[in-house]
Amino acid sequence: MKIAIGNDHAGPEYKKAIVEMLQKKGYEVVNYGTDSFDSVDYPDFGHQVAQDVEDKKVDFGIVICGSGNGIAMTANKHQGVRCALCWTTEIASLARQHNDANIIAIPARYTAVVQAVEMVETFLKTAFEGGRHANRVNKIACM
């Protein structure tokens, strides 16, 4: 499985821990994030991850910024992207089960690194339930 990850200055520590976990599990990782705590613009990284998901170059994406909101909004501008802002493993699981989310957004200033890693693990191992949820997911796309 191939995963794209992008982060702004709020998330270098989060990205490092997540990438280590992903690589230990054998995932291929495309890194668009910064490794610096110097201020950068989250859309620059969110668009890169979302474009890879939109173009089906990767299976899933992970985006990280301070609140998670800005980078999630950026990612969701792309067709076929369903980016879910998650702050618990339960929400990460439901985002996959009910919404077929293909990008997880992590709020670095409101979650711990360990919690973020757990959310990503949960997100990636959870399948979309389909059924009654499929019709709803199909209605998300612009017509």
C-alpha cells in the first residue's frame, strides 16, 4: 500500500512517528511535509497529498496541521477526496466505515503523537461498510 503524507510546521514530530510506524508495517510513504518548525503554508502540502489521492497515485493520504481544519479544507477541494478531520480512534474508524474517507486530517495541537499514530493505524485497517452508506457517499461528489 502507498500512502502520501503532508504537514506544516505544527506536525514534523507527528509525521516522523507516523512514517516510522508505516514503514515498519511495510507501507510505501510519499513525504510532502516539512521537517522544520519554521512557519510554512499548509495548503502547499495539503494540495500535494490530495492530488496524489485524486490521481490514484496513492491509496490513502495523511495531512497534519495545527487544528487539522485548514489542511482538511484544502484537501477536500479535490474531486474524489474525502478528507476526515479526526481526533479519536473511534472517529477515524467511523470516517472509514461510514464515509469511505481516503485522507485523514490530524490536529497536531489537539492530539498527542501516540494518539495520532493510533488513529492512522485504525484508519488504515478499517474497511468501508458500503451498504446504506454507499448511497450517501455517492451524494458527496459535486454533480
